[in-house]
Amino acid sequence: MKPYVKKVAINGYGRIGQSILRALYEDKNRHGLQVVAINSLTDIDTLAYMTRYDTTHGRFPVSVEVDGEDLIVDGDKIRISAAPTPQELNWQALDIDLLFECSGSFKSRESATQYLSAGPKKLLFSQPASREMDATVVYGINQQDLKAEMTIASAASCTTNCVTPILHILEEAWGIENGVMTTIHSSMNDQPMVDSSNNQNLRLSRSGLQSIIPVETSLAQGIERIMPHMKGKFDCLHVRVPTMNVSALDLSLNLKQTVSVEEINATIKQASQSGFKGILGYTEEPHASIDFNHDTHSCIFDATQTKVNSGRTLKLFCWFDNEWGFCNRMIDTGKAWLKV
């Protein structure tokens, strides 16, 4: 008997959508979730191929076959559709408890409501989306904000999921005055391999293989949504680097109280072993970014890089798998919501 409890669907089968399906099938109990439908603007044979073989995360752990308009994954039937708009979907008969919205094309409450009209009872965005959500959640920080009557929520972003556990720990222990942080992010699929025109963002017209490229970020606003008392305390930068996966955050923070390197590291290590276990990792090893490919943590704190100047100015460094860590938090958030 399959260990399924709730039925879910995935809209948008890019890096996060694919990773969610893989993460469910890498867990022997499927996290208690059964994927019954995927909507993606590609044909089913291409979708099956992309599922079987992944340059970043390797071969899919179970069998993937095509049967007409269905994808058969480890014997499970998943209905495949290629509807460009929610009005063209008909999932009413599938009794879907939760839709993972991973397309990146829809951000408003109105668009989410249209997807709910197609059948799903709840929708979870894989990006911050608009402020009209019932809740924006970083698992480990505020998943308790999710209520049974809510229908539309956001799992924030991979960077917000990485930084907020660290900020929460430091704020509780010593208080944070302000800070500046830089996301050092792996290339994404909106970057060309060779130069190609981009009228919306000139820098993103440049080859992702050859340059470090600054891009806009809304991380400061993302932090404020999760931690409203931090409003106005942070400025953020974001650069893309020519690696395929795994990113990092470089944090410069001013605390309200004096502290030492040893105290910072000990406090974060303790948190990684207790309240933030499974969400926050901790290392004292001389790692390179590739070591954290396929790491399920939202954040891995690198204690070798901790610096303190004049007692209250900190320099911290954190790693995160921007695909795998985030998709696992989306699953955790979805499960928590469905249990309320």
C-alpha cells in the first residue's frame, strides 16, 4: 500500500518543479504526498526525459515512463497537461489538496484564485509573489502563521529561507542594528550561454558562462515580510556567478551588543543541533560550494569565515543549495499547512 496522505499537483516544471517531484520520490514515504498532476508548457516525452536525467542532481531514483497523456513514475500515474492559462485546466476530479505553483509566471492573488478554480484547494507559490497572500512563510521561522482556512500562501525565496534563520538567532541573542548582505548566486535559466539580447535587463543579455553579473534583488523586502520588526535595517546586493548550482550569502551585520567569534559560532552551532535542526547546517571544514550540491538544509553556516571587528561588527558566510534546499522547504511548508 502506498504511504500517501494528501494529493498535490505541480504547475511549472522548471528547476523547482522538477526538484519537488524528485525530492518526494527520494523519500521512501513520499513525505505523505502523492503527485497526481503536472502542468508544463512542454510535450510529455520531453518532460519524461527531463525527469529521468538531470545534470545537477543526477538520474531519477525510480522508473519514469510515458503512457499516453500520463507520466508513470514508480508505478504512480501522473496526469500531464500543457495548459498556458488556468482557465484551460480541469483538475476537479483529481481532488487536489495543494498546488505547488512553480512556473514563476504568476504572482498575484487573482492569478492564484484562477488556479484554485481549476480544482486545487490550496496554492503555495515558489517565490515571494505579491503581498496579497494569506501568508508568506519561511519554514522554521513562522510556519505557525498558516491556518486551515487559508488558501493562498508563499514559501518566500531560497535566499530568504537561507538568511532568516541566522538573523533570527542573532536578533534573539544580541540584537541587530543593521546590515548589508550580498547573495552570490549560481546561474539561472534566464541567463544565456552566449550573449543574447534582453530588453528588460541589459546585464542579463550577457553570457552566464563568462561573467559575474549583478542583478536586482528584493531580499530586503523579503526579510521584512517574515520579520516585520527588521524593516529598514538591511540593504542587499545580488550577483550571479558562473556555477551551475549552490549559492552563498555574505553578511555584514552590526549588533547591539559586543560578541566574539567563538560566541557567534557556538550559538549558531547549538541552534543547528536543536531548534533549527534539519533547516540550518553548520560546518568547520574547508568546503567549496559543490560540496553542498543536493544538500537539504536551507542554510549551511560556515564557521571558518566568521569575523568580528570592534566587538559588534560581524562578517558571516553561509552556503545554500538554491534548488534542493528550497524545494525541500516548500515540501515541509506544504505538509505543515495540510496538517493544520
